[in-house]
Amino acid sequence: MAINLSKGQKIDLTKTNPGLSKITVGLGWDTNKYDGGKDFDLDVSVFLANANGKVDKETNFIYFNNKQNENASVVHTGDNRTGEGDGDDEQIQIDLQNIPADVDKVAFTITIYEAEARSQNFGQVSRSYVRIVNDANSEELIRFDLGEDFSIETGVVVGELYRNGAEWKFNAIGSGYKDGLSGLTRDYGLQ
């Protein structure tokens, strides 16, 4: 049975699930009806950050054009350009035991592709969530529903896995960015 998290809640992931190593992080969303005439294309990006919260090298920025880090411990399974249908819209496969030692945080974000040009924002997105599934038995361990707290934002930090000694924890963040992917890449130390 999955644990439903609230914004700001932190939970042990590996300590409460001994032996957990391979997980899938699924992210999903729906778009509200609107008359803008342009399709919505939401994208998941993952930032592998050091202890200072910065990404040391471009290969630690995972997205639809860079689908994995150097040792393939974090892999983006592909871009969903419509968000149609039930279930996860995009997924990230993670091998917790092989994440490089210099990575302290794995942050999951969702941005709207060409949001400004298309006059789109997260106020037009509903039922967005992140969930973590144990690959060994397909059990959903954690779920965080973001709610409808956004209006002008074009990017959201959904949550992050972070090291706590030898264990991994998850932090349900749900923090919006009005300057989308450019704001996220700037704050994570990328140009």
C-alpha cells in the first residue's frame, strides 16, 4: 500500500524498504480544457545535484534529449508529447545503488514546452502526481499528488530523492517556477 505524501513531507525510502535498489519514478498529469488552440507538451527533467544543490556536469541533467547519466543509473524512458490516457505520462528508471557517490540529490521536475509562446501555465494542468514503484514487485511505495496550487508557473520541482548517510529519502516539494526550464537550469547551476 502506497504512502500518500503531503507537500513538504519527507520519508525514508530505503530504510523502510530494506534491499530496495531499482525503482521507477512515474509522473503523470492531465490538462484542463482551454481555448488556446495549441497542444500541451509537458516534459520531465531530472537534475542530479551535488551536496551544494548544483549539477556538476551536463550529463547529470536528464531530459528527452539526454536520456541517461554516464553510468545509466538514472534513465528517462522517453518523451510523451500529449499526456493522453491514464497512468504515468513519463517515467524515470533509477538504480539507487549505482548512483554516483558525488550525487546527493535527484530532483524531479515537470515543465511546459514552449509555455510562453503557447500562453500556457500550470494553472491549466490538473491531477499531476509523482509516484515511486519498487521494480522488484511493482509495488507503489510512495505517491504525492501536487494539487491545484499553481496559476502562472511554467515549471514545478515535484520532489527529490536525497541521501541521508547510506539511505535514500524522498522529499515531496511541489514548488513552482514562473520561468520554467530556464529558471530551473539556472538554479541548479547549468547555463
